Amino acid sequence: MKIFFGTYKGADTAEVRVNGRVGEPAGQALLAQPWPRPAEGGAYARTYAVLVHQER
């Protein structure tokens, strides 16, 4: 899973990918969060997670 959020001079972008596929609803939910948005310049955050499930 890849999660990315960035803002630069008022233009926000967010993306969530699971197995390489973009999850639009998840990206929209990420954009809706009250992340800090600096008035000057920009800020970006990206993280990765490995999700596993127990075999039955």
C-alpha cells in the first residue's frame, strides 16, 4: 500500500494505491482530512505499508 499527500500553494494532491491500483475513494477521503496546509511553499508526505492476512 502506498499513501501520498501533498500540498503546494493551495493545490492539494492525494493518492492511495493498493497492489498498484489507485483507490479513488481512499484518495478523496485523504484529501478531506484536516492536514496542515502551509500558506507559503508546500509540504509532502509519503508512506508505504505491507498488509498481510493470516492463511486459513
